[in-house]
Amino acid sequence: MDNPNEQSRMDKIVSLAKRRGFIFQSSEIYGGLNGFWDYGPLGVALKRNLKECWWQDMVAGHDELATLPGAGSPYEMTGLDCTIIMHPQVWKCSGHFDLFHDWLVDCRESKRRYRYDHLQGRFATYRAKRVFIVSDQSGEEAVADSEAKALKFFGVRPKNSDEIQWQEGGLVPLARCIADGTVALAEALGPAATEPGTLTPPREFNLMFETRIGALAGGDDDRAFLRPETAQGIFMNFKNVLDTSRVRVPFGIGQIGKSFRNEITPRNFTFRSREFEQMEIEFFCKPDESAAWYRFWRDRRWNWYLSLGLTAGKLQLREHAADELSHYSVGTADIEYAFPFLATGEFGELEGIAHRGDFDLRSHSEGKLVRKDGALVVELGADGKPRHRGSGKDLSYFDDVTRERYIPHVIEPSAGADRAVLAFLCDAYHEDEVPDEDGKARSRTVLKLHPRLAPIKVAILPLVKKDGMPEVAIALYRSLKTQLACMYDEKGSIGRRYARQDEAGTPWCLTIDGQTLADQTVTLRDRDSLTQIRLPLNECVSALRTRLQES
Ligand code: GAP
């Protein structure tokens, strides 16, 4: 983090999330559990709204009769809800059992654990003593971190810092230096160590959480895994969906659900968690149309974030370079957001849109595939037999109009619900000034959430707690409650109540005042424009519905 303003902005967002009941640390009264988060009363509503928008916009509300520009033919969408624990063979054929790992290093002194690819450093020399100072930070923070560490290690005062000589060219990845032999582990000073040589050699660490099935668990046969992605449940049911519904290729299956990854270094609030939710689509199409469908989904998903109000200037679409692609992918683009906890110019992944080819359906029928001479072939063991056997089931598709049989190609837009919630929270957070009851400027914190995402759509507020105003307000609240997420609040001055709703992201407030009793009208206050208009009491529901639909 090289921008203190952004860091303090992030700190304020985290504190608001806790103070207003959006996000809490899991098991907090026991000191919390790293990488696990709970959603509080406002957070659960925000996250549900986000998932419902995704489901409605991508799956339930999709018009399968419409020919969409750029998409070629119309397509169908349907849904699934699969189990978290599946047959262990699923993960062998998907590649996760062998390949879904990160490299980690431990520090023997500090007992800390690091992701190998997150460590970088450079040599510092002082009076013939030389050490490779390692940092686990990124950007400018890593530079400042390593400079502070060098002063401490050599026992040099800050005013004499120019007596330390630094290796030219800035910080370099530790992994690269170890691989090319320019640094030995014995020379590396770990991020939280006081002496060099305490980092262990890197080792592979599979990210899948393991569990055991059954009361007599013990042998290897009982071993099972919590799913690290929801996608595989969709491939497991590809034939079931084809056989039991009327979908024809091209079509997509959507699923929202929990996934689990034993991340080595969960960090940045909910951004990298160990338990999180995904919103994934597996879209099945004809191989020769797959490139066009890949572009279609990339653009459709990009536009979805914009339609819910994410600031375009903070979003980036990034096509992966060939050496970044997953073991199955022939093309991937990430939709990324400039989260405030990142250094200026850095972006964090919100969603990946991958062209998975026929990798999954083929491996689940034939056995785990590997890339050999550019082609995907079944992996063989030393005995020449498939190392992981597939299901042996035919997962091809027969087009009864064209009489063609083929294995469909898959385009996969895979989004994280928690990361999206975090991005929308960060984007919505604003501090501005509003006039208070006396016309003086008052600073306010406001979440400018899109009305579809806002946990509460409207607050009903009697101006004062007397003169019959609460009775009218409660009757209005009861008539709205069955149709919209709304709340009633009569505690505190009207200014404080508006401020509370602004912080919760509530787009509208309805205030019942003296005039209401005389002419049956109420004040509708708009969170963003701060305009106030009068509305007949009996038109409130339709006025709010129209605003919500047009938002
Ligand atoms: N099926 C493909 C797949 O799972 P991924 O890029 O590993 O691809 C997709 O994950 C999305 O899931 C990411 O873009 C991110 O939004 C979310 N995600 C992945 N790991 C996460 C984690 N540790 N914490 C929170 N969200 C995560």
C-alpha cells in the first residue's frame, strides 16, 4: 500500500462494516479465525441481494427466445444446487488433486508461513555484512518495509541510513533468485525473523480442505474434500440436466454456493478467505462457436458490474498471458477492481471468464487429461494405464437437428460473491457534506449502493414521537413491509436518523410530519441527490417500486 489515504479509507470501510453489522470476524469472542467471516444483519441482506441480482439477471430472468447482439443464436439458462462434498474421483479428474496447490515456505524462527510467490527482496550491505532482506508486502510498502528491516538488522540509526548499500534494480521475487542461484536460503532474512537462514525450502501445499466420511473413518477410502469450486458439480450433472430438461446446446447452467480453499495467507478483509461463495456459470456450446461465446460472456459479465453501479474507471478487463493460463484453459480474462487496500495502479480479481475447451467433460469421461505436445491427452501412469480413471460415461452431446455428435466446449464466468460484496462496499463508500436541520454543513458517511443491492430500500420516520405521527408511520410501515425491505425508526433527531440510513446505504426515507396529518402526504428523501419531494401516502408503494425498477 503506497497510498496512505487509500489505506485509511480501507480502515474506515472495515470499521463501518463492523460497526453497522455488515461483516464480523468469525468466532470473534474466541479471538477470531483467520480467513473466515460472518455477515451481520445488513451484510446478509446485501449479499443476498447481490446473489439474487446475479441469479435473476443471468439465470431466471434470461430470455431464451431473444437473439442477442454478438451472441449469434438464442441460448437457454438453467440452474443447479450441488453438494459441497463429492466423490473423491471428481477432484482427481478435474486436476485439483494433483495441481491445485501453492508453494509455501515456513520461518523456523517466527513460526510464520508465507506464500512463496508473495515474497520478494534485495541484498543490503553494511560494513562488509551482506544479507538478502525479504518482504511479504507489495509495491512501495515492500520497499519501505525492507528499508526499516535493514536498519534494525544492522543496528543503524535512520539518519545514517545512506551507509547501507542496496542491490541495484529494486526488489526481485525470492523464488526467481533461488531458482537462478543468485540467492541462497542461508542468506535470506525472513519477513519476521531477526537472523538470516530461518526460511525453509519451498514445498507444495494442496489448497483443498480434507475431511473423512462416515463414523468409522480411518482408511484412505474415506478421504473426501470440501469443494474448492462449485463448477465440478455442474459437470457431474451435465447429462442429468440434458436428460431431464429441454435444454439444447448452446445453454448454460448457473450455481451459487460455498467453496473452500485452505489459503496459505488469507488477507485483505474478505478478499482472500478460506470459506467463500462463488456464482458460477458453465456454458456449453459448439466447439467452432466457442471463441464467439467466450467474447460474449466476457462482455456480458463486464456490463453486469457496470449495471449495478461499479465505477467504470476502477474496473479493468485483463486477458491472461499464455503462461498464466490454468492447466485446462485455452483463454481467460479477469474482471478486476482497484480495491483500496492495493497499491495505486494495482487491481484485484473479481471474476474470471475462462474458455475451458472440452477439458472437463472429456476428463470426467476418459480420465485426467494432461497437455502433451500442445494437445490434451489422458495421463498415463508408469504402468501405461490411465493414472486417474474417468467415469467411463459418454458425456458427449448429440444434436438431433444437425445429427452431429460432439463434446461441447465450455465457457465459464466464475465470480466470487464475497469479493463482489467487498467491491460494491468499497465503491459505495463516500464522505461528503450535507446541510443539517439548521442549514449548516455537516459531514456524512454514505454508502451509495445501487438500490437493487441496498439492504434496506426505504426507512419510515415519524418527524417527532407525538401528535399521532408514529401511528401513521407504523401503518405505512406495515403496508410497505410485505412488498419492500423497509424499516421503522423513531429514535433520535431526524438528522441523526437520516445519517444512520445514509451509512446503511438506504436509498430513500419517507418522513411523516405535521403536514401528513393535514393533507395525507409524506416527504420522500433521496439519499444521493438529497432532494425531498412530497408524495400522497397512498402512492408511496408504487412510487418506490417505479424508482427501484428504473434504478
Ligand atoms: N471454477 C473456476 C474458479 O474457481 P477461480 O479464479 O479460482 O476460478 C473464481 O475463482 C472466483 O472465486 C475468483 O474470481 C474470486 O472472485 C473467487 N475466489 C477465489 N478464491 C477466493 C478466496 N480465497 N476468497 C474469496 N473469493 C475467492
